[in-house]
Amino acid sequence: KPDLCLSNEVELQWSNILVVAELTSSQYSPAERAGKTLDTKAWLIFREQPWRRFVLCLSFCNEYRELRVHVYDHSGGIVTQPVNIHQEPDKFRYIMACIVYGTRDCIGFDSTMSINPTQSRSAALWDRNVKNLSRRK
């Protein structure tokens, strides 16, 4: 489960999470917990939201002083250099403002696609496979 999420819904599901953040007091390393965890969470968001162009994730590391933005598209991910939120508060505010107040395009949604998000891929698989099993018996 994510440490921190931005969503428009009260009940969190991978199909309605907009941005994920991981918090850790340790130094950032791609091979450590924060990096691997965000890789998995980005994959889960893509699985449930196929209309996304990219997924934004944040990591707060090094006693929560360093912010990194992780951008994942369908071919992989990149990570920004750290932003010390105490020494560079304007950069921190700018990043957060873009995420919170920006358009859906800013956080990875593809405005050229129109998909009914209530019928997620998991729900469709459930309907097609599990419900049909109960009818066969």
C-alpha cells in the first residue's frame, strides 16, 4: 500500500489513484525499498488505468528532506535529481502546485482517450472468468 496518495475518491483503489508518494528516512537508492516499491506501484496504476500516458510518483527520502519525482511511461521510468525541500522551497512548491492544481494532462492522463473507468480491467476479468464459472456449475 502507498504511504501517501492523491485521489479524487474516498475509497482508494489502484483504478482511482492519481499520484503516489513513498516516505522513507533512509537515503534514496533505486535498488532499495523506495525505488522498487514505486516501480511496482506505477505498474499497478498502469494495469488499472490503461488510458494513462505516464504515471507520476514522488519519493521523500533522507529524513524526508529530499524529494524526487519519478516518471514512468509504458517503456520504463526516470527519476529526477533530489530537491532539498528546506533549501529549495520554491522548487518544492512548484512541483506540488503542478501536481495538485495542474490539469489531468500534467499527471499523465491522455486527453485524447475516453474510457469508462468504472469498468476496470480487473472487473472485466472478474465478470468474464469468475462469474461464468459460477453459471457453469
